[in-house]
Amino acid sequence: MSLAWAGGRGLARARGARRTALAASLGADLVLNAAWNHLFFRRRSPWAGVVGTVLLDVGNVQLLRRTSAVDRTAGRALLPYAAWCLFATALNLSLARRNPSPGPGGVSAAAPWAFSPRR
């Protein structure tokens, strides 16, 4: 919710090239946020999920920077979201480290239910 509020507030206050850059950062952030589900669950790959969350964290830095340049209040409102994404990265990395890479067919020996091949 803070992402929507801060994005809307920032876009309402930005003009010209700043607005275009902020809209691009917000759009990229939303795409990266949605992509994590595909990377982690659909591809059944915790390591792909790690890559996705790290890219999202980098995107969040850009979004925070651009939003704060237009409206400091909106930028501060994004801090809990960015902190949550960093925490999610740590969780995803911990999960990836604790689970061996899937074997042939995408099945993990440690947890075959977690990353079983599609039928």
C-alpha cells in the first residue's frame, strides 16, 4: 500500500523528465515485484528467486532516490517497503542455501514436493 501511495504522490508532484524517470522506476519495480513469483514458484528455483529479489532491491534504491527527489514524504513512505524487500531477499537466500540444487527433471532430493516437475 505504501508503494501505491508514494508512487501516486510522487507522480502527482513530478514534472517533465523527472516524472518520466519516476514512472519508469515505478513500472520497473512493479514488474520486478511480480516477476519474483514466476522465478521462484513457476520456475521452481530459489536461486532464480534470489536474483529476482536482488534486482528488486536495486530497483528500490532507484525508486527511493527518484521519489525522494520529488517529494521527501513519499520517499520516506517507501522505506518500509524497501526494508521488507531486503528482508525477503535474506529469507530467499537462506532458503536457497539450505536446499540443494534440483536434480534432473527439476526434482530436489531434499524436498521433492517443493520443486517437482510439471506434468
